[in-house]
Amino acid sequence: MRNFLIAGNWKMNGSTAMSTELSNGIVADMPASDRVELLVCPPFPYLRAVAAQLAGSGLKLGAQNVSAHAAGAYTGETAATMLKDIGCEYVIVGHSERRAMMGESSEVVAAKFCALLAAGLKPIVCVGETLAERQAEQTNAVISEQLEAVVEMAGIDSFANAVIAYEPVWAIGTGQTATPEQAQEAHKHIRDVLAAKNDAVAGVVRILYGGSMKGDNAAGLLSMADIDGGLIGGASLNAADFLAIADAAIAQS
Ligand code: 13P
């Protein structure tokens, strides 16, 4: 049985005051469940402050990016060991915003994935197609390419310590959510790609859905067989909205 993971990706939003208020608000009303894990991924400057606030609460801490390199002359970059050092457990890699705006290739994403595992962190690797790719019926091919690059570099067994997020680019920040059936189809494809290489690993890896997930559509998505949680952008910036998604997960667990 896979536990749900409900993860908030705050993206480049907030301030000291906002991150304090948001993390305190989540901790204050957080439901207790050993079947649903809750995670927040604040911007880098607020990681330490949020780490202090969620200490002992069960709310977990993650980052939104990492360097592929271990240490050295990489001005402006952050090493996986540093994120581990300040209390992160998870790190997002391969978000479509970084692939599109920062030009991160699937190989760079795979190298970051490996750097995280080497530091004892859990990668959340994002995959997903654009609208044009979906319309050209390339959804499965795009997902496979993004996934295979990581499998090739890190090995299939490494996915036992990783999470995958299916984030259709056309659903991110648009209010246009994939239907539960559309999402399930993509999640099943992801699990099938992994199962062809290692059935046991495919059975334990959690696959999150991301793209305009909210309290009122979470239940339908989370009820699908291969959807094991959510990677939430906009709705994670408000404690009540985020916790509504957590409650939907608890109701299914
Ligand atoms: P939204 O929930 O704002 O659509 O963002 C999804 C996302 O990109 C999470 O990583």
C-alpha cells in the first residue's frame, strides 16, 4: 500500500512574514494521519525559518531545485548536501518551468536526481507534456523520454527512493485540471514504463498529480488507482486550501 504524499510547491512566492504565517497555519490545523504525508517546498531563502517552525510537527520540508554538482566553484548554486544539512527530505527536479525557462534538459534533470540520491535526499522528478504535444498524441512518448533519461543515468532501483510527479504543462497555473481519467491514463503509463524494468519498484513508487489541483477536484483525482498524491502550486499558498487537499487524501486513505 502506498501512502499519499501531498506536497506544496510554493514556487517563487512569499516573504519572511508570509512563509512564517503559511507554515504555522498548516502546522496548527494539520490532520494526524500515518497514511498521508504532508510536505512544503518554500523558496531557498525561507527554508531554514520554515524548518524551525515545522520541527516535531510531522510536516516535511523540501526544496525546489538543486545543483547537479557536489561542491565547488558553482556561484549561486546549492548542493544537495546543503539541503540535507538544513533539514530537507525531498527536492523537486525537472519542473516544467525549469525545463522551459532555464533550459534544463532531461540529462541535467537526471544528473540532479543522482546528486540528490547520493546525498540521501528523495527526488520528486516532474514529467509532463505541453498542450501541443498532447494534441499531437505525443503524451506517452514525451513522458517516456523524460523518464528514460533518469532511469538510464540513475538505474531503475533508484526509483524506490524517489517520487514522480505527472504535471501536464497545459494544466499548470491555468485552472484547467486534467480529468481524473486523463491523469490516470498518464500515471498508468508511467507505472507501466517502470514495471517493464522492475515490477516491484513500479509497485512502490508514488506518482503525484500536479496541475491546478484544488480542494474541490482533489477527491476525484486521488481516487484513481495510480494517483498517489498531489504536487500543488497555487492552492498550496493558503493553509486552508492546502489542508482541504490533505483532507481529501485522508478521506481516501
Ligand atoms: P498549480 O497548482 O498552480 O497549477 O501548479 C502546479 C505545479 O506546477 C506544482 O509544481
